[in-house]
Amino acid sequence: MIFRMKTIVALLLMSVSAWADEGDLVITCNYKYLGFPTSSVTVVAYPDGSLSSSALVDMQGRTHKETLTAESVGSGEFLHAWLSKESADNSIELIIYSTPHVEGQSKLINHHVPMNQEMWGDCTGVPAS
């Protein structure tokens, strides 16, 4: 299991390095549910403050791209965006905070489910505020 996770992370980093240029900010957030890793999201922020048009999403060991749509950043937020905003059934809100909260530094919000809409995660690559 640990070897498989290391392999997945290595493949993810290789695909991100081909996707991001030097000077770009690569942010990866890892999410858990009931203490078990469930998914990760990797986004690229460019030096001008804009975001890549897609994010790499890893769920259950399978990595794929989802569209990324930037939103206005709220108080205390470093990044606010939607994954697959164009999909009425599959859109997920992504918020990465400038400083970590008790629950984590990022949360995914699935507005399509009635309960347990938020999943918190820890991030790497967010610059210190």
C-alpha cells in the first residue's frame, strides 16, 4: 500500500512537472475522510496570479484532469475556484486558505450531497502569508 502511494505520488509529480514551468506555484492538497486518504488536488498558480485552466485530481489511485474556474478570493483565502463548474452534476468548490485552520488548509465542498458536504485537507506549496 505504501509503495503504491509512493508510486502514485511520483507519477503525479512527473505529470505536474511537465505541466508547470519554473516560477509557477504548484499547490497540492491531500484530503482525508474518517482519517483515510481519499483524494488529492493539484493546481498551478502563475506568477501573475492567474490559475491554470485545469487541475489534476487523484481519486482512489486514478489521476485525471478537471477544469478549474477561478472565483473571487474571500477574506483569509489564498485561492477560491471550482472544479468542473460547467457540469451541473459534478462541480466541486475548492478553497485554499492563506493559513491553516484546525481542520486543514483547504476544503472541497460538494453542494450536490445533503450531508457531509465539506472535506478538509492539508496543502503543500502555499506560500507563507
